[in-house]
Amino acid sequence: MFPSFSLRYARLPARLRADCLPTPVAEPRLVAFNRELAEELGFDLAAFDAGRAAEVFAGNAVPEGAEPLAMAYAGHQFGNFVPQLGDGRALLLGEVVDRRGRLRDLQLKGSGRTPFSRGGDGRAPLGPVLREYLVSEAMHALGIPTTRALAAVTSGERVFRRIPEPGAVLTRVAASHLRVGTFQYFAARRDTEAVQLLADEAIARHYPDLPGELAEGPLGERYLALLEAVVGRQADLVARWMGTGFIHGVMNTDNTSISGETIDYGPCAFMDTYDPRTVFSSIDERGRYAYLNQPVIAQWNLARFAETLLPLIDDDSERAIARATAVIEGFTERYEASWQAVMGGKLGLALQEEGDGALAQGLLDAMQAGHADFTLAFRRLADVLDGPEGEARLAALFDDREALAAWLPRWRERLAREGADESEIARRLRGTNPAVIPRNHRVEQALAAAAEEDDFAPFEALLAVITRPFEEPHGEVDYTRPPHDGEKVLRTFCGT
């Protein structure tokens, strides 16, 4: 049933990991399985057996060829450096080559204690497992680079966090689980050899077009190019987050992926009413990871990555710092270009003009002044092109419509220079601005039904619509509407 494993990371030096078997659970039950992703990964679905799959995805049985391990990493958590974190409740089974020839990690999350558990139980509650499943699959459907969810299994055991909750195990798929914190772990120990091994692994897996080890010129150019490539992917990634109103919630360096994928969906959430100061995470008491801070924090995290590469970039420390600093400072320009491209698409623009960034910011300012819903405001731009009734539907989202009324003529004037008719622009808009996101109140309702009533129907229904985000959903439940006052979710919680 399982594809064969390559065990690439397991063959790196032993100090990069801790070999560890998952801890079996009492009563594994498969509650979600991503057949489309499984097909992509090369699973033999004709031989699929739900009972056997539950045993494997829970960690009760190790698939043939896998060698489970916990990866070592450190990290800055809310700005404070912790020299040893590591996979405290996750195990990498190994890598598989998917049907497109890409190497993909398969990891169990919530599979029990490891040498990096730091006193924790190594388990995961059902709610956070289902949240990651929902949101990561929604992000994939939105076209945002992300880890993905292959399966969720309930354990038949209780996990104690704020309250006792059903336990679960998530099977996560990633381009790799290399993080900024992975490099920090070894840089803090002055293990330059390990840092170089990790850098070479990152290049081989994610940036194979960079200069090779035997390329002409100083070897340091290779690692400076790696830094520049990671900066570019992170700038693009965060710009896409900002374009969907997504708030990661815990942008620690150990949650910053070298591949440029979104990773670790803890207290993540999507904004309803647009406010750039929005924070959901219950542990982010000072708003470090608020929506508007995400680009700045990404740059800060990348500076920490640059620090780990300095000995590889140049033997002269001052020269290495100067060269790496120039790359980190380039993040701002790269991010702004990515953000303007994202926002241009959200405004229906296929061409680029100098004032497009200001035009996008003008709409955001109007949305903030009018307390408008972020997702619906962009979605209803297409309705405006249908006629006066469509413009009224957009205006109905705004408590104060003065700023919107001043902005709309500017937008129409800009659209006139696109050289496309309004029906084509409306089509673009509906293909870029989602109708459905995993709204926090709908996610919480689905998680509560599963955890409290063992009812997974709301989860399955929500998953079905958020993985087709650009289609208008039909049915009794309106998944497009913002929450009523009594439904608003103001705080989200980690599962650790």
C-alpha cells in the first residue's frame, strides 16, 4: 500500500536526529484520508485497507522501509533563543518520490514522546490535528505553498491540555522539514560541518539550480545564493499570506521552512473584518505576530538564518556579515514586488503600473475605515462589474462607505487601461479572490462536533467547500458569510 521510502535524512550523520519509534495508541481509527494526495504520492489505493492504514498512521505499525526519527532543531520563540527544541511530538518516517519525481517527507505528528519532548507527552489533541488538516488543505487549494495533510487518526485516548480532549495523530507531507531552527541548532554548537551538510541538503532538495560544489568561483557564492533563494521564497510566501488575510500566529524561527512552505498550523486563523493589527493566538500577548508584522518578522527570521551561514559565506567574518546583510536588506524590495503582484491580481489587473500599490492600499484603508470583511470585499469587486446591484452588494459590507465611494472611480479608471472588457476582468477576479476560506467560527464548530460528539460530518462538509475556494458553495450552510457577534472567535490555541 505504501510507496517505497528513500531515507535520505536518516542517512545523514546521527547527530542531526534521534532515532525513535512511535508510541502505540489504544484504539486507532482513521477519520480522514486524503486520497488525492495519496495518489499523488504513489500509494497503491487498490490495496488500501482502512484498518491497516489506521495502524500505520497512528504509529502502531511502522511501514516497511521506514526508519522513524525525530529531527534536531533550535529556534527563536517570540524573540527568545531556545538552543534545543527538536521534534518533541513528531517523527519523520522517511521520504518518498511522488509521481512527479519530487521528494516528499512523510511525518507523524502526535506520535508520542521523543528525546526532544522536554517533559511533554508527545501527543496531539484532535482539535489542532483537524485544524491543521483543514487549513493546510485550504491553503493548498488557494495556491499558497504549504505542507499538506495525508491522514488523521483518533487514538482512543485522552490528551490533557486546557481540558481533556480526544487524542489524534496527523500524517503531514512536506517538501522537507528543514527549518531555520534546524540550522540554528548546529550553529549554536559551532558545528559548521553540520551546517554545511544541511545547506547542501537544502540546495539539493529545494534549489538544485544553484551553483554546484565544483562550480568555478568561491564556494561561499553557493551559500550566499542559498540565502538569497530562501529570502525570495519567504518574501513570496508571506505576500500570499497577506493576500488572503492569513495570520500564521506563531512565526518562530523553528516554524520558518527552508523550502518556502507554510508549516506548523498552530493558532493560525484568517481575518474576518479587515484590521492590520489583528492577532488571534492566545500566546501572542504583545502582538509580535500580528497580521501587519508578518513581513517584518519574516525578514527578522531570515536574518537569523543568515547568521548560521556566515562561516560558509566567507572566511572573513566582516566581509561575510556585509554580504549577508545586503541579501537580507533585499527582502523588503522582493516582498514589495510580490505583494504588489498579489494585490494587483486581487484587483483584476494583468498589467503593472507604478501606482498600483497605492491603489491596493487605498482599498485596504477603505476596508479598515468601514470595518469591511476582507474576503468578501475582494470577492464582490467582480459583482461591481455586473452593474449597480453588484456595487450595492459591495457597499453593504461597509459601515462607513465614504472612502469606498472615493476609491471606486480610481479603480474603474485603472481598469480602463487594462485593455480587457469587464466580463474578462470579472472572470479574473473570481478566479483570484476566494468565495470561501476556513472561517474561524466554522472551523471551531467542526472541531467541536468532532471532539465533543464524535461527529465528523461538519468537518467533512467544511473540507469539501474550502478545497474548492473559488466556487460559490450551495447548500443549507452559508460558508461564505462572516460570523455573527455571538460566533466570533477572538482567540486560537496551540495544541502543545
